[in-house]
Amino acid sequence: MAKLTIEGGHQLSGEIKISGAKNSAVALLPAAILAKEKSTIFNVPEIRDIEYLIDIMNLLDCKVTHKNDALIIDNTNLQNKPIPEELSVQMRASYYFMGALLAKFGRVEMSFPGGCNIGARPIDIHIKGFEELGAHVEIIKNRYIITANKLVGKRIYFDFPSVGATINIMLAATGAYGTTIIENAATEPEIVNVASFLINMGIEVRGAGTKKIEIVGTKETKNGIVEVFPDRIETGTFVIMGALIGKDLRIKGIIKEHNEALFMKLDEIGVKYQIDEDVMTISKCENLKATNIKTLVFPGFPTDLQQPITTLLTQADGKSIIEETIYENRFKNTYDLNRMGAQTNILTLNKLEIKGPRKLVGAKVIATDLRGGASLLIAGLIAEGTTEIENSEYIQRGYSNLVTKLTNVGAKIEITE
Ligand code: EPZ
């Protein structure tokens, strides 16, 4: 397992460029099989999840070639095959092949991982959506066999605005007869990114980014082209680092509208920053103030920044309360944060109390999940002494070229296998 070693206390100065969004890219690759023949996806992040998806596409005889930061995807020889367990359980986002293969071939067979470290994360909303479109879903243990003689467009209501289900049903609906309307859809920017790809393929998609999305099914698509949006969660993670230990740290590639909730909270905490077009300049702030945060679906405060901002709040004066409303088990990073000197206390399954400011001291810690690992990495950057983070593969899954980016702005960080 890889280990990150960080020597704390080194200021971050210089420029970090934000990479393409993981949570867009992992949907855009499976979506590319819907294109007529070829697709180009620009600004793809260099993360392991992308390689896992390329492995699955290669299995389906879909040719994927790298060209600088772009992927060229060629469907000429694409064929449907059952996706073996060892490939599809590598990552949750492999479930986007369900919607894409169902639309393209009317059948998909793959295994799907159960819960993960932050919660049960069922896919019942996805499955209900496929069934509403006329698919038959058979589940044997964690093996899914989904078939449809004919997908027919329908008005579908989501009990919860699931990001994954919104994208998955959007993909499936492209292969349905007639129009599908998703009510109570998720509105995250990633959905707009995927919709723009489908529209470029000649598929009629309206309302992406709102609670109501209309998709007109078609059998005729064109070649696709799309650029991955900058990653709003990577942005937030680096912004939080800048607020704690930056010195005129410049973060390039910011889309303000994607991070409004974070910026509002930083204002409440007393973090000073400047944004010029798509560049934020931020330095270490003194006299941080405690605040309360409730994670919500977009445009509310993103759950994926809950663990990173917890580290910021360990340095704020007073008592902060975080309410995590999206996942049921997303405070696992606090055990090791406390071992580093933080004072956090899990009040209930979804409520965390943080008292500060508290001096952090380096320690040997373990990443429990992607954003929990990011929280510990941020702590290591500001702690006195050295921090070692085991299981740091988790962190590398969501942040491309992380060690290089941080080293280039002055961090003392290295990775050892
Ligand atoms: C996406 O996961 C992101 N992952 C997550 O980011 C992110 O936390 C989440 O959206 C919320 O913004 C990717 O895009 C690959 P959901 P997803 O479906 O699609 C429940 C990260 O750190 N739910 O909106 O799985 C589910 O259990 C990751 O980058 C059902 O109950 O999120 C969860 O509690 C972590 N049934 C809540 O909804 C379903 O069928 C949100 O899930 C689907 C979801």
C-alpha cells in the first residue's frame, strides 16, 4: 500500500492548476460508447479510476488512445460483453456502463460493489429508473443482468436527487423510444458536463442542471466531443490548504458558480481571498472563526468537502458543528485527526462537533476513504513534524498528480510504495 510522508509547516506559494473533474470524467468515458464512432474527451484527469474504466472499454473492444490531455475513443469495433467482476468492482462509477450499454445494446451484465467506507450507497434509484423505462433487472448476489427488448421514454420521479442515478438514467434514456423526463433530478455541474457531451452527439437533452431534465431517445448519434470541467472538489481542497498555509497561493481553473457554498462558508470563517476571472489568490488567514455547516445536494455545501473543511475548522476559534446529510458514515477521518491533536466529537451518526483552535502534531495515520484521506493530508501540511498517511491510494484516486502539484508550490511531501 502506498504511503504519503509530509513534513508540516512549509508555506504553499506559486500556482496550482486544477485538473478535470473526476466525477465528470468517470461518467463521460462510459457515455462515449453512445457516440456513432469516435469521441474526443479533453482535459481528462490522470487518476486511477480513469485507467480502470479504460480497462473495461478495452474489454468491449472500444479503442481508447491518449493524445496529450485528451482521450480519443473509437467505437468502430465496440461489442457488448458481460463485464467480469474483477473489473467492474474496482470502482463504483463503473455503474455508468449500465445506462450506456442498456441504451446501446438493450443488455448489460456486470457486477457492482456494495457499500463503501462512507455509507451503504445502494443503487435502488438507478434500478427503479431502468425498470420504469421498461428494463428487466435480475440481481444474483452482486451480479446485475439488465435487459430490455424495448426501452420506452417515461416521466420518472426520483425520491432523492441522486447524482449517479440522474446520469445513469440520462444515458439509458438516450436509447429509449420517445421522451424521458426526470423529475427531482440532481443539479450538480457534472450532470451538465455529461449532458453537453450527449448534445454534441446530436442527442436532445434539455434542462440539465435543473431539477427537471428531458431526454429524447434516438438510434442515430454523431461523433462526440467534450471537455471535462475543472474539478470543483479539487478546487475546494486546495483553497482550504491555501487558507491554512498559503502565501499568495494561486489556484487556477476556478468556476465560481461551482463553489459558491464553499466561498460563502469561507467568508463566515473569516478567510480572505481574491478571485480574478478563473484564478484565486489566497494566503494563510489568522483569527479563523468557528461556524456551522450542513452538507446538502448542489448548490448546497458539498459533502465531498465536508472532511477537508473539518481540518480547517480545527484551527478556528470556537465550536463548529457539521451536519452530514448525504452519507451515514463520513466522519471516519476524525479518529486520526484527534490523534494529531484536533478536538472533534461525533455527537450523532450525522453530527460532528469541532472545537478549536488546536495545534496539530504529525503522526502515523491511515486514510479511510478519498476525502477523509484529503482531510489528513491537509492536517499533515500544517502539523508540527512529520505525518505518514497509509492507504494513500485512496487520495490518489481523486486528485491527479497531487504530489507534483504540492511539491511545485513548496510542500515537503513524498510518496513511497
Ligand atoms: C457522486 O456519488 C460522487 N461520485 C460522490 O463523490 C458524491 O459524494 C456524490 O455524488 C454526492 O455529491 C461520483 O460522481 C463518482 P448520489 P453518487 O447517488 O452518484 C443515496 C467523491 O468523494 N443513494 O447522489 O453515488 C446514497 O447512498 C465521491 O468524489 C441511494 O440511496 O451519489 C447517498 O447517501 C464520494 N440510492 C446519497 O444518495 C441510490 O440509488 C447520494 O448519492 C443512489 C444514491
